[in-house]
Amino acid sequence: MPGMSQEAYRVETDTMGEVRIPEWAYWGAQTQRAVNNFTISDKRIPEAMIRALGHIKRAAAVANKALGELDEKLADAIIQAAGEVVSGAWDEHFPIDVFQTGSGTSWNMNINEVISNRANEILGGKIGSKNPVHPNDHVNRGQSSNDVIPTAVHVADRMVVDELLTSLAQLAESFRNKAREFDDVVKLGRTHLKDAVPMTLGQEFDTFAYQLEKAHERISRTTPNLDELPLGGTAIGTGLNAHPEYRETAVAELAQATGLPFKPSPHPFEGIAARDAQVELCGALNGLATAIMKIANDLRLLDSGPRSGLGEIALPSLQPGSSIMPGKINPVIPEMMIQVAAHVHGQCLSVTMGGQNAPLQLNMMNPLIAYETIDAMRTLASTCRAAAEKCVEDITADSERCAYWIEWSTAMVTPLAKTIGYDTASELAYKAFKERRTIRDVCTEAGVVPPDQLDDLLDPKRMT
């Protein structure tokens, strides 16, 4: 930190003895023990969880002050310090690994200690003194890690989900705009990767848009369960050690501060013991990842070539695609989308397994669930924005290539089946395929219907 040596330490004590803490750090002994114990990965508490915890501690102090549970002077200092956490002023003071105690107690004590030290500084006290503001007695008043961390997971998810929904709507709209642009481009549909009947490129892109809009709906439907907060349930849901009016007061303040429709969970025992809301959320995220995977793969197929593949669309050229083959351009954005989708599928599985590990009254995989849900939504949001702005908006259609594939498709015989029968139509399709001729040539030669009727039946636009 500026002006402080990384080698300079202070010594604090807790119930287990003395702990050395970097002199510049606003965290305390319990946070430092967690840092020492959990040197596992490079994953740290998500920024959204820091913001959520700041909001919760601020709301708790407001409630405890209003209910006479906290001295006004101490409460105001806590409120100010928590507000600074919400603003992002102390993000570097949250150093604990995601992989830690399953309740997230270390994260709760981390926020308690940071706010306590900052509040004491505001009041003219000394960092590390726990005086006059104590991390447990004052910052954590009326709370337990067991209700704070589940509440923070809900609050963080609820804040981030809106970012995802905005980006998802942007991507859906970009496909919808392209659908309108490509409305008159007739192309060949395909099933089982084989020729099918004609459609328009607009219909194909409109399908992508609708698929993403349905994903948007599914994710939106998970938010009411995220709005239910178990704050005030304390250790297991009974509300032990909290003022009887604390739950309603603190959650109302939290809703006011965030502008989100939070409400006390009608069953705080469930809100502490289970993370089913996050499992539900990840079910919807898994559906979005599946849609993204399908759409990205379709874009790659439609863009394949340019000479040896379908070549019906051209994705924007963003960067060279090969270190050895000059002029090669790869579908880099769809490939990124596919990798993100695969990654999110794995995160959703992690959350599902996390939701299962909730023995009796407490889920013990809260940190992992928090990290995976937030990271999945943030990654999907960035992916949707990049796909819209760097890919979809600049896609062009090759109408001549689309017309070429239609004319050479044996599926063009399909409308004739109503007139000449399925068996005769099948024979003509086989003849066209075997002799490498178009359906139009074979049917004209066979004279199965008058020329003007044939032209009408084989008009691909009418088939759409």
C-alpha cells in the first residue's frame, strides 16, 4: 500500500492467541487466520459479494440504531464505513480464498473487521484496537454468518442478474434486427445436416432471437425467489439474539438502499439451510448457455468455407486466423461463445452439487455457490455484449450462395409430392441425385406437370 511497507506488521489477538497482520490492512485476526489457512487458488470474493455485504452491514446498523440496539455514535460510524465498502473504497482488503469454510464465516468476519477498523478510524481510534467499535459486538449485532452470507448471495445474485438480462436483451435485439434485414433472403433449411425445404435467412435469425428471448424470460422468473432474504434468522432461522423487529427493519432498509424489491424470507430456516434459489437460477443460466452453444455452432456452419463450406453468411473479419495459412479468417466470436457456454455448464453443475451439500440446518458450500453464480452471470453478460457488438451486428448474407444451394437441393421435390405422389417424387429426387442434375431439369424432362405449374411449384419463396 502507498506509504506502507509490506514487511511492516501489527499484532492482534483473538480467542486463539496472537496473529501478525500487515500494518496497512483493515482486516483483523480472523481474516488473517483464514488467509493463512486457505492458500488454495487465485479466486477471491466476487466484487458483487463485497457490495452486498457492505449493504447488509449498513442496513443492520441502521436497523439496530433505530431499535435502540446500537449507540447512535457507533452506529453512524458503522454506517459510514459500510457505505464506503459499498462504494468500492476498500476492495483490496478482502483477501480470502473462495475455497474456505463452507458457511462463509471468514467472509463475514472479513467485512466485520474491515468496517470495525474503519469505523474506529472515523471515531479517532486505532486500527486493530476493536475499540470503540467491536467487529462482533457492534458490526455483527443481531447477525450470524449463517444468515448474513446466504443473504449476501441472494443480494449479489439479484444485483448481477439485471446486468445479464440487459446484455441478453441486447443480443436478442441484434438478431431480431438481422432477421428483418434478411427477410427476403431465401435459403435452404437443413435437418440432420441434410437438405430440407427452403426458408428465409430472416426466419433462421428470428429463431435465434426468440430462443434468447425465452432464455431471458426463464432467468427473469427466478428473481422473486432471490428477493426473499433470510437476514434476521441468525444461526439457524430462529432469530436468536436479534431484536424482534430487526428482520423487517433491516430488510426494508436494504431494499430502500439497493432499489430492489427485497423482503424477509417467509421461512428463514429454508433460506439458511438451502440454496435452492441458486440452483433454480443456474437451471435458467444452463438453458441460456445451451442456447448460446447452439446459436454459435449454427453461425459457424452458416459461415463455413468460404469456398468449401455453406458460405451463406459472412461473419465480420476481426483478426488473422492462422500463423501459417495467409488470408485465413476464423469465426472467433462464435468460438469464444462456445467455450463460455461449456464453462458455464460446469459452473451450473458445481452449484447443483453445492445445493445438495446442506446437512441439516446449514448449507456448507456457500462461498463456492456465490462465486459460481456471480461469475457465470458476469461472463454470460460480457459474452452477450461481445456477440452483439463484435459479431451479429456486422453479419452479411450471400444471397447468391443461398439461391445456389436451393436450386441444387433434392428437397426441392417436396411440393411436387402433393401433385404427383410421394413415390414418383422420390424416384425423381433419386434420379436428380444420381445424375448430378437439378430437380427442375429432371422434372422438366419427365414432363410430370406443365411447365408453368412446375415453375410455380418450384418457386422457393412460396415454400417459405
